[in-house]
Amino acid sequence: VIYLPLSNNSYSIMAILLPDIPFMSGSQRTYASAAPSSMCSPPARHEGLCFSPNLIVVRCVIISLSKSLSDIRLFNRLQGYSPVKPEQTPFSKAWWSVELPGYRVCNGTYCFFPYEQIPPLDEDLFRGEFQWLTALDSRSRSIVDIHKQVPDDALALKMSELSTSARQLNLKLPTAFVKFMSVAHLRDQIPSCTACYFDLPEKIIEDPFGGTGYVIRFLNDQQDILIWSLYLKPGGDHCVLVSSAAFDELSLADIPREALLESVAFCAESFEAFLYRFWLENTLWFALSGGQPLTDEQKHYVSHYTTD
């Protein structure tokens, strides 16, 4: 995929035309074929960009994208980011998380919060760039280092092996997932007030719930109270599940499907959406518990819990 920035703060994307992508009405479309450089003149030229004679492309599409929500979702679809709504899954929905002192009460390590009652998120943020991640202060960074259970090089090796396994299964891993789990400094910007740590399994688990998806564990509570996993469909659609067990460590054949479904809940429409909420709530916990001033982003989030 090649990005061509436009002057009106939108994007042009040149991409292989995928027939299963529902293009929005009114979008600007330009079709072209690969052409030798000697023939690089309109219409085989766009914004000074020539199609290489070695480019293996049958058809291309150039789309002008505005900043509307539907267009951002199309942009993300082309990037391998396809959010899933809870009603599209067989899972119950829930957000298991921590107390936000002064705003949201929790009398245990984690508490159940109805998915419908948690603050909505700005989906325009989720572009696979993690531009919303801000550098941690030295205290928070030291906490991240203490809680880290898996060395960075070991996690990189696991990610490489999982990518190979995914290709063998013709399974498309979300771009944001691969980037985040491959880049240590991104993971190091996400603190956890309950000592959670990032990890990956040795293998991709075929759908234990009777469907056609796959499960990839990526985040563990230190005491295994909760486990977070990517639930991935062959076409790339994905969401995040929270469970009380690591499915890659169970003998799944011995557990009834109903029991497995009862142990798991849908908690985020995409990997990046989950990470953003997890990051925001944990940084909020540290700020509120330590009496630190809140950022505008944090204030906006907790304002959801204030009442008149």
C-alpha cells in the first residue's frame, strides 16, 4: 500500500482492489494497470508516481479519503484492521478492569463493568500508528520494567514464529498487532497497576468455541486472574476476548463448549482499541492514586462517570 498525502488533510491510497471491501458511495476511484516506465504518462501516472514494470498488480484503486468515520474504517480495513462488533460474535460482552479512584468503584483486583456503560472511544485514533501513546515518566517506566516477565528478544522470536504459523494457516494477523508485539518501546509505554505483562503463546489455537476463528493470547495478569487474547477470523476480522484461563495451556478437548463460552467475554472491537482503553485506564489509576494532575484526555474519559 502506498500513501499519497493530499493538501486537504485527507489521504490517497493506492492499493490492490479487494472485491470484499464495501467502498463508500461517492468515493473517488481511479483504476490503472502496471505499465513500463517508458509508458509512464497519464493515466498510468498519479501525483508523479509511476507504476514499476516489475509491480505485480492486476488492478489498482486510488481512493481519496476524508476524515469521516466511515472513511477511517475503510482506511483501517485496507491496513488489515477490521473491528468486530459484539453482536457479531457468540460471546457475552464485559469490561473487566480496575478502580478509577473517585470515579469508578471496584472492591477487588478487577471488577466487572457492563460493556454498554464504559466510556465511548474516538475510533479515528486507531490507525495502527499508536500516535496516542505518550512517553512515561521515570517512575512509571521503572514499574513497567519491574513487571516485565518476558525478555524483549524472546517475545520478538515468538512473534516471528507466530507470523510464520499464521502464513501457513492463510491467516492474516492485524497490522497493529504485529507492529505492537514486535516493537519493545511501544510495549514499554503501557504500565499496569496490576502487574500485567505481554506474552505470546507457542502456537495459534484453533477456535475452541465451535467457530472458524483462532485465538492468540497476548496479555497476562501476573497471577493469571485474567487473560486477554486476540480472536481472529481467517479474513482478518478480529476482536479481543478476556478470559479466566489461557486457552493454549488447556486440554480443550476435555472442556464442553458451553463451559468455554462461560469463561470468556468480548471486551474490545479491535486490538488497538483494547490497548488504548487499557493504557488510558492504567495511567489514570496511577495519576488518581498518586494525586497527579490529569491530562485533558484523562479528564474527558472520567467525565463519563461524573453525575450532575
